Amino acid sequence: MTRPTVTFVCTGNTCRSPLAMALARRLWPDTVQVESAGLRALPGEPAAAAAQTVAREHRADLSGHRSRRLQAGDLERPGWIIGMTRAHVAMLARHLDPTGPVRLGLLGAPGEDLRGRPTPVAEEVNDPFGGDVERYRATAEQLARLLALWTCHVGDLELEDGS
């Protein structure tokens, strides 16, 4: 039985989306398959050292993470693709079939399917790239808070998908 997929998307896939993925896997271990990707990722890069440190502090592991660019197949699987910022969502919307099986979300707008709709003014996830470990901790706390708000929507996805 295939579980629906939640794919978190940022720019380079070394900071925000891998942290979101790691935290979501701990939060939703049996609900959905969780992945991450970047819109402009250089494939094969490890997660930022500070992201790995903060993930370990949350009892998650990013040591084996390697960045990857979002692929066309990601836009065709049932589930959610969730951007970290309004700009990410706008870029994704240009490539997403509004009648396809993928829902488009902004992490700061829990449960809102933005396929074919304008991106709402909502909280965006701060980019810790180049910052110290404290900046990554603040991003992880923001991610954890927003992910908790998504929990009931991920459960709805599982029930609607029939998985």
C-alpha cells in the first residue's frame, strides 16, 4: 500500500526543507512518506552542518541527506508539495497541473490547497543559510510550530487517499 507523499521545497535543499523533512518524519512516522527537494538545488550536497546539528538536537538525522532538485515526477504523485515561502509556491504553481493529484501548500498557511489560487499573505519560513547554529535553531522552532498545525491536514490526506 503506497502512502501519499509530502514534499517540502525550498531553494537549495540544504537547510529549510531538509529540516522540515526530518522534523515531519518524527511527527508523522506512519502517516505519509516525507521528502524534500530544492527548486535550484545542486544535486548531492549534504545538509548544512548547522542543520545536521539542530536535527540531532531534535532526535532526527540528516547525516545521510543529499540535496536534490525537484523533478517532474514529484508533481504527479498524490500528496502535498509544500513551499517554505510565497516565492517557492509561485514558482511551483507555474509547473503544477491544477487538476492533478498534488496539492500545493505554503507551510505558513496550514491546509490551504493553493492550486489555481493566489498565494495568501502568510508566514514564511526564515532562511538560515550562512547563519550560526542559533539561527538554525530558530528556524527549526518555527518549522516545528508550523508542522504541528499541518498534522490534521496530513491525516485528512491519508483518509482521502484511501491509504
